[in-house]
Amino acid sequence: MAEVKLTAETRTEFGKGAARRIRRDDKVPGVIYGHGAEPRHVALDGHALLLALRTPNVLIRLDIDGKKELVIPKAVQREALRGFLTHVDLLIVKKGEKVTVDIPIHTEGELAPGGNLLEYILNALPVEAEATHIPEGVTISIEGLEAGHTIHAKDIPLPRGTSLAVDGEDAVLQIVAAQTEPEEEEEEEGEEEAAAAAEGAAEGEAAPEGESGSGS
């Protein structure tokens, strides 16, 4: 996987007020930790970090006040409505060591005809991989699969040097039958019952008037 080079500066101010001032300067507060080192609080260029994080589990060669560190993102916080970065946790890694990460799951192909639906049980696949060779994702073929079919973690082909960090029997994807037609039939039956009830109520209200008229 390709490396992205970013720069960071050590920050000495903390708290919400300091974080807001950092963001006003188009920077993102972050913490770097790992390998027994004391956590370091830094600020990174917001735009450059945003571009880097477009690649899942991106490997970042970080220059912190002239000192180089190899890191990967472990936790990214975003503003709920607008989605801009508010904080990032970065884990120090070394070449050759294994790390546990979640990688994206992609699908290819078309389901069997019939309007069936693809349901994701896991949105990402936990794997263990070499820190400098983390796969960008896995691709699963769903070509021709019918309702009732389940794809388990053990069924997914993994890149060389990558292993599952989850039980192989865990379900990842499943194909479920579409439920639109029965729901539509139930709605139609409900409408018919409601119409019949309304008609009966109208006849019941009209009956006393007829009885009153025949007795006069």
C-alpha cells in the first residue's frame, strides 16, 4: 500500500476551547500513541488529513516537529451534520508487525432474479495484517445468489499475509427474500376491510331514520 506524507505540530493547549481554535485554523486535533510511548497531542492540516483518510487504513508517514513516525488511523471523529473532521487517533506502527483493522467489504455481480435483497451483517471485515501491507478491502461475488444464502467470514478470499480477526462462522452477508408483495396485499385487504366497515356503519346510521319514517 502507498504511504501518505503529512506534517503535524505538537500542541500544548487542551480542552474544548483549544480544540475550537485549532479547527478555526483549518487544523484537526489528534493523539498519537502506541509502542509504550506516552500519548502525544498534535494538530494536523485538516485538508491534507481529509484527503489521506479517503483511503481506508491509510499508512501515514508523519513528520512531527522534525521527528518521523509511521502511523495508521484508529479512530476518526466527525461533526454529525456537516461531516468535517473534529479529532483523530493515530496508532504508531512498525514495519513487519501485525495489526488488527477493519477493511471495507465490496460486492460484485447480480443476485438471482426475483427482487431479493442483499443484507450486510458486517459493514467491514476485521482482519490481521502486516502494518505496511494492509489490504484496501475485500471483494465478494454475489452473482446468481438466491434468497436464504449466507456468506460467512471463512468464505471470503483474503489477500496473502492477511488472516481473519473474527470467527470464520460469523455471517457477513445474507440474501433475503423481498417482502414488498405480501405487504401490498395486506394493505389492500386492510383498505377493503376499512371500506366495508365504513359502509356498514353508514347503513347502521341510516336504519333508525327509516324506522322512524314508517311509524309516522
